[in-house]
Amino acid sequence: MNPLKSIGGTIAAGIVLAIVIVLATGDNTAANAASLIIWLHVLAGITWIGLLYYFNFVQVPALGEAAGDEGGPGGAGITKYVAPRALWWFRWGAAVTWLSGAAYLLHRGQLHDAFTLGLMGDGINTYALTIGIGAWLGTIMLFNVWVLIWPNQKKVLGIVEASPEEVAKAKNIAFLASRSNTLMSIPMVMSMVGAGHGFFM
């Protein structure tokens, strides 16, 4: 059976390949708990932010063009088949990203320091300040996904019943929350990368 025939098989094969690489290179540090947590965090984060960018850079503009194209194919295929599946991966990618990030900080003993921005000790903890800014931005973004984007997208996509006025309002709320997340993702990524690679701030 070819693992590339299904997404589950592809993911499983990718994980097996990663483990083989770790074992073949003799890099035993890659097998420790912190490395596994951060690996999961990065994979989930790529899924989350990749879909966020897909929605904002591709799907929303394409649906806008489709709506304005008289006699064109319209956006029904995207809203019926693509968007619900993409939103599933999007919201669970967000949840796993946040939970694995919090687990990593907890494992390092830095969860409290990060969420207090490194300001509760004798001096400023630069790592906690940098990662903490990213953690707070990620927390706000997670809130937006689960409390603003997903409930409103269910109305837009017809998953839950809503009047035309409710759908119009839901579109606006989901759009603004998604654009806010796109805006916050830029300094969030800077903070996350900066904390581990020399502190941008």
C-alpha cells in the first residue's frame, strides 16, 4: 500500500522518516521531550498559519472575484467542500499549536515567566519577554479562531441556521478576526523565532 495515497499515510510516513533521520544521524538530543514538544509545536504552527495565509491571501480574494463574475462558476464548491475541511485543520492546528507551546514553556519552567513577560523577577528575563510577547499574541489569535472566526464561519457556510442579516454580520466579524490574526502573526513569528535565535527585541 502506498502511504502517499492518503493524508494519514503521508503524515505517518513523514513521522517515520523523521525518526529514521534522527536515529541514522545519531543525534540523541533530538529524541528528548523538549525537542519532541517543539517539533509538534512547529508542525502544528505551520498548519495553522499556513491555512490562515491561505484564507487571507487566496480563498477570500478568490471568493470575492467569483461573486463578481456574472455567469462564472461561483464559489459554491469552495464554500461547500474546501472551506469546512480547511477550517477543521485551521482550528485544530491552532489548538495544538497553543497547547504544545504552553507544554514546552511548562516543561522549561518558563510558562509563568512568559505570560508575565519576564518582568516578575529581579531583572528583565529577555527570553521570557520575547517568547511571552509571542505567547500572548498566539493566545489572542487562538481566542479569535475559536470564539470569533469558527462560530461565525458556521453561519456563513450554512452549518448553523442564520438569517441573511446574521450571515452578513458573521462574514464581517470572521473577516476582521482573520485579518487581525494575519496582522498579529507577523510579530508573533518574529517573537517565537527571536526567542530561540538571538532575541530580535
